[in-house]
Amino acid sequence: MAGPTIVLLPAWGSGHFMSALEAGKRLLVAGGGAVSLTVLVMQAPTEIEASVVEAHVRREAASGLDVTFRRLPAVEHPTGCEATEEFMSRYVERHAHHVKAAIAGLASPVAAVVVDLFFTPLLDAAHELSLPAYVYFASTTAFLALMLRLPELRDDLTVGFDGMEGTVDVPGLPPVPPSYMPVCLVSKTVKNYDWFEYHGRRFTEAKGIIVNSSVELEGAVLAAIADGRRPAPAIHAIGPVIWFDATPPPEQPHECVRWLDAQPAASVVFLCFGSIGFLDAAQVRELAAGLERSGHRFLWVLRGAPAGGVRYPTDADPGELLPEGFLEATAGRGMVWPRWAPQKDILGHAAVGGFVTHCGWNSVLESLWFGVPMATWPLYGEQHLNAFEAVASMGVAVELRRTTAKDGDAARSLVEAAEVERAVRRLMAPQGGGSSEAREKAAEVSAACRKAVEEGGSSHAALQRLVREIVRLVAGHTRPE
Ligand SMILES: O=c1ccn([C@@H]2O[C@H](COP(=O)(O)OP(=O)(O)O[C@H]3O[C@H](CO)[C@@H](O)[C@H](O)[C@H]3O)[C@@H](O)[C@H]2O)c(=O)[nH]1
């Protein structure tokens, strides 16, 4: 009979899929041949997301590691969902019987089932098959701590965080002003809040939560979760889990990298807003004006608004989006790249000295890995909380503040040009002299993160403990009665 396998159920978005897959591969390698990895691939709900997943699967299937991919049958899409996370949770729920059948049909004994943070309805399949189940949490431990607290917070909130006075107690963080609460759960009257609360409750049913973080990054939060004041699952902090493409680099480096090659060290501010982030036309104009006035070199990944009912941004038309004369005025010191860019190659380039980011957790970790300080520009999801943590708790970022102005009857929130200019100047302040504290702190955190995943480091040790636990469990549940 084939050896035991770990079954992984990753979510389809780039920020989740690659992170979970990389974590699965680390378990596989740490297992030293004791376990293989089986990835159950859910059909992503849109064509564009499905093609991104397929590209990752093709590349990983050729990696030579003991990873098998199995596609799950398609299901009907739920309708009438108010928000992305609600859609995701209800879509996943519909897969429960397919997942159970797929796991039950595997030729290998199953060592453990690992599901994405939005896939907790699938814990039932593991329980029904008497298999140990873990959750892979691709975001911050602070967001996990908040999700675990949502049931008790519901009683404290009249409407939601948006109407709340005072601060929110997120275990292990300094008091959080309500404006930094994840936008996906500002109001408790929306279905999204119910779903996050549902997942938070279910986390405690898992054998453990594997987080993409480390003691060095979020030690206080990890300690606060484990302090016994409320029910909490075991946490395995094995991060930073960052995926690096192992395929040989192209003969000709990417155009962005070639442009960076011609810039002085630590002189360029890089701007990128994740896999689905984009700015509207008015915001693009403010950002352009601020960048121009800052006088700094920049590499800006500019995306256009999604089109055709798909939530992915389109390639931008800089001529249409940027203010007249901007490209001419910044020629030689600025580059605008209108489509997907090789973010990790850029952040790892010596010419990059700062990162204006939407604060997706993978982007934050990648920036810290390379010791690049950030300016925070959260857009959606849990990014406002990540931004707060990066500025107020870790000290590795400067904040970009929004101004809210009246626009007819509605309120409109914008990061104004003067704020961009101020924050970019502060972010790019050189080491020593007017040194940015965030730069020094980011360099320290970079060293700590790299050490954490090396032999003898905290995350390396946590990974080894987790694999030993999984292997012991296999021995337990496959032993004859
Ligand atoms: O032009 C681009 C844009 C993005 N990336 C990569 O895409 C990933 C983006 O991940 P992340 O920064 O986490 O952003 P999202 O894709 O927006 O991630 C989702 O998942 C994260 C992890 O749960 C959450 O923190 C975010 O809020 C959520 O939007 C990173 O690896 C980037 O390097 C590129 O390589 N090139």
C-alpha cells in the first residue's frame, strides 16, 4: 500500500493558493519521505481565477516533489451573496460531499487534512472520516485572534465597528481604533460578519491552526491566544511561508528588473496593490501628483478597473488614467508598469528602498523578507488591520492617511497628493541622519524572519513538531485494533 498522505484543500486566489501549497511542500520536505502531499483542487469560480490556479498546478506538478493534484467536480454557484467572503464560504459548503468522497477514495491512508481558512465547512468531511484536520491561515495571527473573538465581540457591538466608540481589543496588539477593523466585517448586520464568526467558531474544532507567521513577527499575539482566557486551538507558526519560483529564470530579465538595474541602491519606491487591487481614476491622479512632487524615483504597478463582471483588474492604459504631462515630467526617474509584475524580484532588487502596499499579508511578508520598509495603503479584506499591525505593532511601516470629503450626498475617501508626498519622503528617508525608523526595523525583522525558518529557528522547530505530530497520528489511526 502507498504511504500516508496529507490532503491539502487550498482556496483559489493567488494570495491563498500559493501560500497554502508552499506550506504543504514544506510539510512534505520536513516529513523526509514519511508523508506525501495530495492537493484537492476546487474549480475556481471564474475563468480567470481558474487559469491562474491551472498555471500554478502545471508548474508545481513538474517540480519533482511527491505532490499529486486531483480536481474536484464543479458545483453550482450560490446566488444572492452580499460579499466575496460570503460567496466563498457558501461555494465551499457545496463541495462537502465531493471532498468526503475524494478523500475516502484515495488509495493512500490519509495522515491529516489541511483546509484554507475559509474552508471550515469541510472540517465535517474530516471528522466524519475520523481524520485529524488542520486549518492553514494565510493571513496574520492578529486576524486569527480577532476571528476567534468575534462571537464575544458581537455582544459588545450595537451595530458594528463602524459605529463603535473607543478601541477594539485584539489580543496581543495595542488597542486598535475601529477604523482599522477589517472592512469585510465592519458591520455585524452583514452576512460577511456571520461567516467570519462561523469560521472563527469552527477553528476551535481543528487539531491545530497553521499560521503564516512566526514568534519573531507576532510573538505577543501568539502568547495572547495561548493564555487560556478563551478557547483556542493549538497554533503552529511556521512562517514566513513565501513561495519562490524554482523554474530557471528567463535569459532576458524582466523589463522592470532591467529598469531597476540602472537605478542607484535603495533609491526607488515600489508601488503595487496585490492581485486584485486597483485605484479609481481620481485616486490615480492624486497619487501621480504626490509621486511627482516627492521627487523620488518610483516603479508603479498601475492596474485598470475590472471589466466584464470579473473582479480581477485589467491591464491599465496609462495614457488614459495618468494626468497629462506626468510621464514626461517623471521620465528617467519613474516607470509605470501597466500589468502583473514580478513583485518578489522587484522587492529583492537592491535599487528598491520602499514599498507602497495594499498590505495583503503575502506582500507584507515579502517586503519584510527583503528588509524593505512599507507605506500602508489598505484597500479591502483584512488589510486595514494588517496595516495597523505593521505601523503600530511592528514599526516597519509608515502610514498613508485618507481624507474623507463630502461628494454631493456621499462621503468620499481619498489619499491626497500632499499625503502621498509626505509619506513617500518619510519612507525613503536615508539610513542614518534623517533615518526612517521603519527602515532600521524592517532590516532587523528581515534578519529575524530568515533565522526563524532556518534549522534551529522558531518556525523551523514548529514545522518539525507539527510533522512529528502528524506522523504520530498516522501511526495511531492506522494501527490495527
Ligand atoms: O503584480 C503583481 C501583484 C501581486 N503579485 C503577487 O501576488 C501575491 C499577492 O498576495 P497578497 O499581498 O497577500 O495580496 P492578495 O492577493 O490581495 O491576497 C489576499 O490574501 C491575503 C492572504 O490571506 C490577504 O492578506 C489579502 O488581504 C487578500 O486580498 C504576492 O505574492 C505578490 O508577490 C505579483 O507577483 N505581481
